[in-house]
Amino acid sequence: MTDDKNQPEGAPEEGAPRGGAGNDESWIQAEGPDVETSLTDADQAFLNGEGELPDGPDGTPQPESEHLADLRRVTAEYANYRRRTEREREAIKDRATGDAARAILPVLDDLDRAESHGDLAEGGPLTAIAQKLRGAVTKLGITPYGEKGELFDPHQHDAIFQRESPDVQAPTVSDVVERGYRIGDTTLRVAKVVVDTPSGS
């Protein structure tokens, strides 16, 4: 015989068939709906760095809100860690590429001299080699700089000779002896140039 006092209200009696009044379904319904575990819009916005820490109905911080604050801090720290390691990885890659590129800069200088002497004219023996080498350098992310007519920048140019000129209003590159090269934000070699300066400066 079952003790009715220990039997939860709405629970089916032993041996009672499933379905109908007093069945298992009515007992499950009596316990209430399943607890929703997904975050609210306010909670998700807080984790994304938007809005304030959500409080309870009485205006005081709730344990769940404190957990959200901890999660938000950990998420931000991890995002900063990923950005930092990505920057470091790119810097290491650029440094390794730059070390290899410095070894071939003299070859690129020779190509520039050959071009200035007309040895790289279309159909010349060195034309195909020069195009392939310069194409490979470009794919590595290495870019040359230093052109006649650009303003002189002591941080980017090495002035090996200066002369006064009435034709310029500011120090200007008048000739490029050796081109400079960069990879990303790193300068592999500054450009060696001749600089024209305003007369009387």
C-alpha cells in the first residue's frame, strides 16, 4: 500500500496506465517548463563589450552577472593575446624574409645599372631574368622606393651628395644612386641619393 503523504501531488499512482488523467505527461507538466539556458540579448551585448553589467530586479549585482563580467574579461584578454601573437608572427616572418632579401639586393642594384645602360631593352638577354627576379621579389612583399623629384626625407634617404639649385624650393632628390627597399613597415635599406637644396639655404 502506498503512503499518499509521500506521493508528490499530481504524480501517477503505481500501476496506473500511461495517458489520460494522472498520467506521466501531467506529472511532467506539473513540474513546470524546461529551464532556458541561452543568454539574453543584454547578456550577449555585455559579453561583446556593449552596455553595462546587467543587474537583478532589485538593482543589485547577481551571481550570474558577476560570472558574465569574469567571462567578458577573459574573452577580452584572449582577443588581445591573439592580436599580439599575430603581430609577432608577422614581424618574425618579415624579419626572416628581409634577412634573405638583403642577400639579393646587390643583384637588384646590378639590374638597375644594366637598365640605365640600356641592357634590359625588350628582347635583350637579361630581360627575362630581370623580370622573373623582380617578380619574385614583389611576391615576397618587398617594394623598392626612391625616385627623382621626390622630397628628401632624412629618415628614408641617405644623402651622399648635396648641391644648391635655384630650381627647387625644398631639399629634393635629383638622382638615385641606390634604390631603397622596404618589406611591410620595415626598411631593409635606405635609398642613397643626390639632393638638390634651395640656393642660399
